[in-house]
Amino acid sequence: MNTPPPPPADSAFSGDEQGYSRDDLDRIVAETFVERVEHRPECASTNSRALELAGDNSASCTLVLADRQTDGRGRGENRWWSAEGALTFSVLVKPDLFRLPTRRWPQVSLTTGLAICDAIDELLSDPPACLKWPNDVYLGGRKVCGILVEGTDGGERSLVVGVGVNVNNSATAAPAELREKSVALCDVAGRSLPRVDVLVAILQQLARQLDRLGSEKEELQSQWTCRCLLTGRQVEIELPAGRRMGVCRGIDADGALLLETDGGTERFVSGVVTRFD
Ligand code: BTN
């Protein structure tokens, strides 16, 4: 959950407090494209740790998985708050694995969001998960997941795909300013879910969708437009040059947000959506 304040001391967490077992870690390697898991009971930021590992060639397809993250980073200046029971991980992806040309890298965030929507739908039948362009997943109108994709510089370049999902960290225990805006999977399911099940489902869907991105499958555009939370809504987007308003008309094949503004249909490749009705 994006927030400036520190986590509260108590929480309504009632799930898999023990973290991940040896069997869980073996299962991740056996059932997904991940080759190695670096499991940490506590980590400041799994993205920062994965970026450190990126220089090591043998670290391809490494998953950094934290039971608890203490200084999670979000997009821009945002921090990512996660209480006990949240799923926080980063996976180091060598773009060659999915034959991802550089021009497709900006769409990795949306594609990850799509994979997470598919995984959530697999685990919970209702309501359907939605993509909030460009890096959030919503469930029942509230944020359930944030994504932070970062690239490494120099040498053989890699992508770090960082994901935070509210799984068993119920929004009822979140700081007041987040309570109305966030939701956890356990809130919707009415029970706690093993985080490893959520993680395996996400990684399997991620491989499937990144493979589609690498093979330039056209259906990706229709899938992310179909999942787009903003379509048909009045949206305000913040850009370095100021704010723009328009009615969202979906997402184009390059992952740009389409807004019908006073000047016609405009495409936005970056920006922060600050409001939507
Ligand atoms: C956002 O909503 O702005 C993105 C939040 C991304 C949070 C995840 S949690 C795991 C990974 N490690 C981090 O430091 N950030 C990402």
C-alpha cells in the first residue's frame, strides 16, 4: 500500500505468520520459471536487493522473497507500506529469456499487472481484478497490488520486476488514510490465503504473459484494455508540464493511456493518474 506514515504496531493479520517453508521454496523453483530463490525473513526493499544481484550473471531468474519488507519503494517518491502477511517479492528477469526487445520493456509493468489480474481471478472468482494504468491492480475498486519495474544499467541489462500484493494484511488494520482505498485478498476471500499459492500463480501467469509480449501477440492490447479500470471514466493525469483531463478510451498497443481531451484523443506514455471518477 502506498503511504508516507510508518506501519501500525498491531494488525489484523491472521495468516501464514511463519513465512515460507523449505518446501514452499522448492515448489516455487519446481513450478515456475524461477531458478533460484533468495529468501529473507526481513529485507529493506526486495527491488534494491535484486538490483544488487543483477550484476551477477548466475543470478538470472532469481527471486528475492521477503517475509517482511521494511523500506519498500513505490513509483516516483512513493513508499510501499506492507504489514505482516503481505506478499513482497522481486524477480530478476533477463530479457532474452522471453525474447523481449528493448522497445517492449516499457510495457513490462502493464504486462505484469495483467498477469497478476489473471492470477487473482484464478484464486478468487469474484470480483474481477482490474488494471489501473500503468502499475496498479485493483479489486472491487480498491488497490490490492503495486508494481515497480526497474532496469539495470551497463553490461548485460536486466529487468527487476517488483510486486507487492496485500494478501493477508487486511485493509481493516491499515492506517486510516489507506483503509478506504486498499483491500487485501483475505478481505475479499473472507479467509487467509497461503502466500506461496498466490506467488506461484502470479509467477506462472507472468511467464505466460511475458512470453506473449516477447512474441508480439496482438491480443495483449485487447486484454489490457479489457482489464482497464479507467476506461470510460473522467481521468486526471499529472505530467511534468501540468495536469490534463480527459475520458479514458483504453490503452493502445504500445501501452499508452488514451484520453479523449478537448484537443481530441491523446496518448500518454507516462504520467501519474491523480484522479478518476
Ligand atoms: C507503487 O504502487 O508505486 C509500486 C509499489 C511496488 C512495491 C513492491 S513491494 C516489492 C518490491 N520491492 C520494493 O521496494 N518495491 C516493490
